[in-house]
Amino acid sequence: MNKIIPVLKKYFEDFKYVFYCMLHPFKGFWELKHDKKARTAVSVTLYVMFILSGLIFQQFAAYTFNPAAIRPESINIFTDTAVFVLIVGLWCYSNWGITTLFNGEGSVKDIFHYTAYSLAPYIIVTLVLTVASQFMSMDEMAIFTTVQAFGILWTGMLLYCGTMVTHQYGALGTILAIIVIFFGMFLVAFIGVLFFFLLQQIFGVIYAIYRELTMRY
């Protein structure tokens, strides 16, 4: 126990830096990279919290504000987690691959960290809205939607600042880089789906040949 307490204390000290990045994104993300203030444990925690916050919202947000409540059987923690991991992986590696071609200075690890720290506003807003939805009526839908959009925009702004600071781009260069990164993500996903269906067709042909041979002989 004497060894665990200092570790937990250090962890919570590191976790407090997430809130600093939320309010001071340029300096915060600069220090994440150059002063080595990013912590893998904190980043992984934020990714897990992002997944959990979405699942908590789907499960417990009031019916009025929760589209998933219409089809609760569609909620699947494994599918949601797999999709999220896939998107983060595509973002990190497409980000690194594209920005490397345009003299970006960030590594995959840097991108992994600043992306995680950027998710904090969305996590907080989602959890707050999950609780608030229990006390809100249909008349307050505009307020709910506005707060939800605010959380998304805040996270988007942090991703923009993180990309700018990490890769040392200008304002316009960052916008162009993000557009190309999303195009790269789409392209990789498209090729992956195409490859999957191609493999499926190949295995289908092999299986059909196997069945034909076993039935004949």
C-alpha cells in the first residue's frame, strides 16, 4: 500500500494537466511534446473514458435526448470499442503519414497523446448531459443540443491546436493538413474494405472448389 499511494498521487498530478491543456491548448500541447508532460497512462484513461462516456449516454440518457433508446438492442460495447479503436488508429497513422510528407514534426506517439488530451471536453460534456437529461424537458432540447455542440466544437478546436503545435504548421496549413488526413483515412478504410471483400471472394471460391471435390470424390 505504501508503494501504491505515491504512484496514484503521481498519476492524479499528471491527470490534472489534461484540464490545463483544455484551457491553454497552445502552451499545453507544446509542453506535452517538448517538455515530455504527456503520460501514456493518462492518454489510455482518456480513450477508455471516451468509450465509456458514449456507452453511459446510450444506456442512461433520457429517452427524449437519446436516439439509441429507440433501439437499445443496437448498443454493443464490443462493436463500439472496435470502431473507436479503428478510427483512432486510422487518425494517428494517417496523420503521421500525411504530415511526414509535408515536413510535420510529430511522431505517432505525439499524435496519440494530443488526440487523447483533446477528447476531454467531449467526455465531460457527455457525462454532464447524461445526468442533466434526467431533469430536462423537450422544451429544453435547444439548450441540450447547444451544449452538446459546444463539447464537440471544443474537442475539435483542441485537435486543431494539437495538430498545429505538434507539427509546427501555420493556421491555413493546419486546416489543409487535417483535410488531407481525413481523405487519407477514408482512402485507407476504402482499400481495407475492398481488400476484405476480395479475400472473402477468394475464400468463397476456394470453399466452393473444396466442396465440389469432396462431393465428387
